[in-house]
Amino acid sequence: GFCSPESSSDLIRHVYFHCYHTKLKQWGLQALQSQSDVSHCQLDFQSRNIIPEIPENFLCLWEYCERSFDNPEWFYRHVEDHSFCSEYKAAGKENRVVLCGWKDCDCSFKGRCKLREHLRSHTQEKVVACPTCGGMFANNTKFFDHIRRQTALDQQRFQCSHCSKRFATERLLRDHMRNHVNHYKCPLCDMTCPLPSSLRNHIRFRHSEERPFKCEYCDYSCKNLIDLRKHLDTHSKEPAYRCEFETCSFTARSLCSIKLHYRKVHEVGRLQSPLLLCALSQ
């Protein structure tokens, strides 16, 4: 059937997502052409242009941000900018980690590349789509798995020893085996984790009353460094950071916001978004 958005803003958001989806399908076609051992999707091609409903704008939940976008590509690149300027913090005597600043997230990573991968779990960004059925995936591996799962039964040589189900590749079998083994269940709720360390982190942040991060100005304490940094701002009425560019009076409550401001306003070549220019020129 035909798409029928309820308002002009819904229509704009819907069309932007169609453009994004079409680009992902083109990347999917290129990925397939580069893999001689992967066949084509056998699902119904009539669904290739169907996209999910997008009832609201895309909202950035990075600390102090909450910017809103009707274009998914602008949203994803904006969130990526946050990862580029996220600062490293000490984690022990020699190790340093970069923190995820997303709302209610306590994750930390050894490098910004891993942080950017992690942020896709918050934004639900996809990087490739099946050119046949339109399904979207977070990486090429999951896209190829989508096709390999459609392999004829007589060609699925790897069998599960627990339930006898068959798979086209050994890696698909290993992924399936995780449903049978190595699940660590939380004793306090229904949450299951793939690793003991994941379970420990879950219990610490969801069930423990321990609040090791303490404010030096009052009795406030919390479970993570991000919440403490937000609280410390309440002790100061003045913005914590000011733009050092001559004649600029911009101020912000986080260093990340200052860095983003500088890159977008003062750095050469950052006055306009490349994505915006590309969209308008077509």
C-alpha cells in the first residue's frame, strides 16, 4: 500500500528515512558483490521499500544535549561527534577509558572506536540493508548471516548437539549454542548475561546500594562518574566552560559541548554539514 504520514513533519521524517534506507540497500548490494561465497536473499522482494514507522524525531540523549533531528543521518553523525570529543578518564594506575555519556549508561571503553560501535545500541543505527527484502543490519556480518540462514537444509552441515538444529556455518552454530550454555542469570531479577563480568556489573548498577562516587561539597553520592559530574554542576551557577575564540561569548556546562561548538562554528570547513549539502544538491 501507499505511505500515509499524518502531518507534514511526519512526511519529511518519512522521506528522509527512505533516502537513508535506499543508501543502505546500495551498500548491501556492493557488499554482496564483494563476497563470492554468499548467495542472494530468497525472501519476498515486495518488502524491500517498507520502512518502520518513525512517530517522533530522533533525540540525542548524550549528557546536556537533547538535540532533535528529523533526518536519521544527521542524527547519527551528530552522536558520532560526541564520541570524537569524549574525554579519556583514568581507570587504575596505568589504564585510561573513555566514558559513554548517554543517559543512564555506565559503560566505558578503551578507545573511541569501541565507543562508537556501542553508541549504535543506543541510537539503533544500521549500516547496511538487504537489497532484496529491505532488512537493515548493524554490520555486514549480521547481514551475511541473514542470507546464510536461508541456505537449503541439505547444505547446512553444522548440527547443534543439544537440539539437532542445523546451520550453514560454524559461526552461526556457535551463536546458537549460546542459547543453551553460558547464560548467567541474575538472582534478583529475570536478567541474563553472557559473561560473569557482565552479571557483576548489572548487579552493581541495578541492585546494589553502594554509591562509591561522592561529592566533595555536600553529602550527595552516586553509582557512576557521569552522574557525579552532572551533580557537581549544580554547585556552580556559572557555566563551567567558555569558548576561547576571540569575540565569541558562547558558554556551556560541558567540555564536550564547547568542543562541538568550536568544530562547527570556528574551524575552517565546518560551517555547513556535508550531509546537508549533499542532500540539497540532489
